[in-house]
Amino acid sequence: INSLSYPIILFLDDLQWVDNLSLQLISSLMTDTEIRNLLFIGSYRDNEIDYIHPLTVHLNELKSKEVAIGNINITGISKEDV
């Protein structure tokens, strides 16, 4: 259903609240070598997770499997920026 001309982009927000089964599904999608042209974007509040949080554990597992993971840290908007 996807191709180089029609990639799939999956965006999930608030991953700090994600359940374990959903994390397993995301991990399966990200490690399946037959799935191509898929970009997964996930966002979470890093102040709400710690090193034993299931999301952190899954991210570390994906990194150990050499899945390319990029991080973009976004801070709050100041009054001066508005």
C-alpha cells in the first residue's frame, strides 16, 4: 500500500501514556525488514518518563537493534516569542 512515491507517515502523540501492547506493535513495525517507506514519528513529554518507563526500555531495545532514531527536543514558548 505504500511505495517510494507514496510513503506512509505514522505520527503518534503522547507516547508517555502508551501501553505495552502498542509499544510492541510499534517495535514490530520499526524492525520488520520487509516494511519499506515508513516514517514513524512519536512525541512524548520527556519530563514524564524515566529510565525504567516502558517507552524508554523499548527505545533502548530499538537502538540496540540499530534502528535509526532521531531526537528533537522542543521547549516551551516564551512570552517574548509570541
